[in-house]
Amino acid sequence: MAAPALSPLRHVVLAGRIIAFLGLLHLVMTLAFNLHRLPAWLTLGLWFPANGLSELPPDAGAFWLTIGSFGLPLLLLGLLITWLGRRDVTPPAFAAWALGAWGTLLAVLFEPSPAILLWLPAALLLVAARRQA
């Protein structure tokens, strides 16, 4: 007797958890390295940089690496996918392809980057979408 295969539901929930974990990890790690820049953020030091947006000061660069980065939306996307999976809803395959393509683009443009790891949940979502079809 063969072992039962994972249902699409479990693939979706696992993919969502991985995505949420990667987003949370990004936020925690980048904030930990940039906490010393927090006073500039809270005193509106990011408003109207002296050289405009073409040459961001370190405080602004740190903001866009942390709170303004893809970490928070990635966390929210992971929670949404987990929520969908728990309700037996499989996201469409194009979402998985877009996630994988985005991770690839990030990894190619910015090394070293763990963004290529987004292919792991993307593959799980593709398997779930294929099984549902």
C-alpha cells in the first residue's frame, strides 16, 4: 500500500508558511542591522532628502531595505496563502509563476540574495494547482 500523497490543501498551507517565514525573516534581520537608524525615521528625517531620490542617504537606504522593502508584503502574502489553503482554496498557477519569476529576478539583480528560495513555495503552489486541475 502506497503512502497517501499530500493534498493540494497541505501544499498550499506549507507554501504560505514558507513565504510568510521568508518575509518575517527579512524584516527581522534587516531591522536588527538597522535599529540605529530608527531615530532618523521617527523624526521625519526621510522627508525631502538633500539630493532628491537619485542619491539616497544611508538612513533612507536602510528604510527601503527594511520596512519599505518586500519583506512586509511577502509576509502578508504568505499569511493570505496560508489562509486560503486552510479554506481549501488553491491559488492560481500564475501566482506561483509570478512568485518564482520575481525571486529569480531579485536573485539575479542583487547578490547575495536568498530570494531564489521563493521557488520552493512557488513549486509547492504549482503542484497544488496541477493537482486541482
